[in-house]
Amino acid sequence: MELADRAVGFLLCCISLSIFTYCTFWVIILPFVDSDHFIHQYFLPQEYAIIIPVLAGVTLLCFLSVFIGSVMLKSKKKKA
């Protein structure tokens, strides 16, 4: 089981590093590259660099709020 946990952890680290590298290149380096360069075909338009993280953050906050609310309601029912 320990080997499977290590493999999953390694895979998650590789995926996270890939996403971080892609986003860093997209937001920091790509604006300094000419707009007619071929590398621009691999990236979304610059507006999505703000829209995607904001939507992800709002979605995460919504799920956390629902989870915390449901846990609080369940614990309140158990006390009564």
C-alpha cells in the first residue's frame, strides 16, 4: 500500500508542477512574446488567466461553505 501512496503522491506532484509551470509561463512570460509567434497557439487568450482562477476560487469557497454548513447542522442534530 505504501508504494501505491507514493505513486499517487508523485503523480499529484508532477501534475501540480506542470500546471504551475504552464500558468506561470502563460501569465508572466507570454505577454513579452510577439503576438504572431507560434507559441501563442498553445495558450488560451490572456483574459482567461484571470477568469479561471477566480471561478475556481469561488467554486471552492462555495463547496467549503456547504460542507461546513452541513457538518454544523449534523452536529446540532446529534446534540438535540
